[in-house]
Amino acid sequence: DIVALFISDQKMPGMQGVEFLEAIKEYYPDAKKILLTAYSDINAAIKAINDVQLDYYLMKPWDPPEEKLYPIINEILDDWQIYFKPEFHGIKLIGYQWTKHSHTIKDFLAGNLIPYLWLNIELDEEAKSLIKLGNIECKDLPALFFEDGTILKRPSLTELANKIGLKSTASQKLYDVTIIGAGPAGLAAAVYGASEGLRTLLIDRRAPGGQAGTSSRIENYLGFPTGISGSELTRRAITQAERLGAEFLTPVEVVEINLKETYKSIILSDGTEIKTLSIIIATGVDYARLQTKGIEELTGAGIYYGAATTEANACSQEDVYIVGGGNSAGQAAMYLSKFAKNVSILIRRDSLKYTMSQYLIEQIEATSNIQLLTKAAITEVTGEKQLEYINLSIEGKENVKLSAKSLFIFIGTRPYT
């Protein structure tokens, strides 16, 4: 049977709530867990957040339940629903795992919170049956199959966005404020602008959430004591902005801004003009690129900037490598450790303590299939059509050659302006 949520009181005859929640992890690892506590049990609840991956603790009493109990249960169940995978009905994406085009589409769908099922043509029998049924040749991959029977072959992101219903055309002639960039800052600006009754337009070249939206887990964001995924934070923010009246366009790219007598003119890459009284530029940052031989050619084909959540399933029982010692690298390592056989973090320094939060360091040290390789640097990556080997300089040893299919790079960011 599938169980979505366990709710346990801390004080029970014969067993404490934390012990019960620890025991059920073996049988229902994906179920959410809520602990009911009295004021005197708060320390046990806080300890349980780390020990049993507690999702929430509720202090008694919770009167009225309509305000203090039911909304929390609904929120936890909504979060569980996002990751629950019943028999799939929806978009099916078929392609080769190690191609840039396949990765780009997967990343775009995931970034825009669109559920889809990835089918590797080399491994999945369903994929082979579908392309035969659709009379699709291998050169036409990646291909997307929709529930209405439509098939898109090697689509551009604009074609895909139009098909899945993303909005790319402004509906109003004039806006009070237009926000360029839909990361956390842009989303917050959209919420505040719309809540004040301003005609608010939010636009992004790829997807909402920005770099934060790709994070597998954010544990130091104010107001979320048990942490929150980047995709869930994005979902909540974009829902809030649109509920208040903000309009969101994606994927659209700004190529020109002009100052007119009474308004500002924004020109998009397709030539469309947007008229607005004010502009907020919140384009944020982009991943810093690793300037090492072979990296650029194999990016998207085994080498990824971010994208841990998008490509995690492809890393099942593989040896995975991560470059970088910041929080993004640590969060990716923890997430990928659930899928990969081993995760190796490569850093130039002798310790993570200089660049990573202590709570993440402790989690990594407690995870048996994560290892830290210090004083290490990648000197070259090689492969025919996908990543096959990485060459390292490590602890004074040159040209250490390792077999690798997946390399995730988190070496900081640079302003995207």
C-alpha cells in the first residue's frame, strides 16, 4: 500500500513518536512525517528533523484546526504529491540520454514545473514501441508524445512552450511595472507589485525560479525549518504572484530597452514590443563556467551546470563527480547520493569549512557514499559523444584518469547582465 503521510504524537504508550517515525522509514521511505509535540518536547522534535527527516512538528493545542492544523496537513500532502509517481499519464519524452538537445528539453520542462516521463531509447522498451508506432526515425529524436496524440520532433523551446501552454505574448498594451528575470528577487517584486494593484508583467528567458529553483534542497531559507526544494519554493512563489494578478511570460528574451517620452519600450527577441512605465532588472546570476579542455564540447552530454534534480535518475548506481565546495555543490551531493553508487566532491582546498555551511558538512560526513577529494583539479575531460573520462591533478599527483559518465559543476556564479 502507498502511504502519503504519518502523523504521530511524541508521547505514546510503549514507544515515543520519534522512535515510531524512525521505524516506519524502512517500510515507507517516501512518506511524509509530522510529529505532534507539547512545549516540553520541542528539543526532541528539533532533533528529529535531522534524525528521521521530519517534515513538520506541530505544537499542541492547535485550535482552531481550520487555521493551525488542516492548512499544514494540506501543504505537506501537496509537497508529497509533487514527487509521487503513480502510473504515468502525461507528456512522454523519448531521446538519447547523452545528447545536449535531450538535456535542454528535460531541463526546460523541469524548470517550468511541467511533469513528464523520460524514456531512454537505448534502454526502454516503451520508448522503442512508441517511436515505431509514431513512425519516428532516430534522427528525429528527441521527440515528445502528448496525451492528445500530438508528437513534436526535435522541437525548439518556443515550439514546446506554445504546445504546453506557456504564455509568451503580453495581453495588455501598457504595464505599470515590468520585471526582467523570474528568480527569487523577480518573483518577490512581482508579488509586491501585483499586491498593490499595479499592472505587473514578469518575464524570463527560460523558467521561473532562477538558480535557486534548480536546488534539490534549501535549508537556510527563512521560514522553512525543515528545508524546501527549489522547485517547490518556485511553485509557491509563481502561484502567489499570478493569484495576485501578475502576468508571466516565458521563454522570452529581452534584446533591447528604449526610453520614450512617457514610457519605456522593451523589445523581445521575436521583435515584439512591450510598453511599460517602469522596469525592474532582476536577471540575477548564471553558473560560472569551468575553462578546462573538453568541458564545453561535452556540456549537456554528461557534464552539467546545476541540473542535479533533472539528471539524477540517469545516475542510478553510477560513480558521480561534483566540482565545487559551496552550498550548491553540497546540496547536489546529498541529493545525488540517493541515486548514485558513489558521489565524489572535488575541491581545490584542503577542507569544505571555508566555503560550505556547517549543517551541510555534517550531513555529507554522515553519508557513507559521499567522499571528498581535496587539493584536486580537473585538467581535462574526454569522450566521443558523451563524457567518458576525467583527468585529475590530486594531492600532487598528475594525470590521474578516472572513468566517469556524469560530472556536475558548481564553481560559483557570475552576474547575468
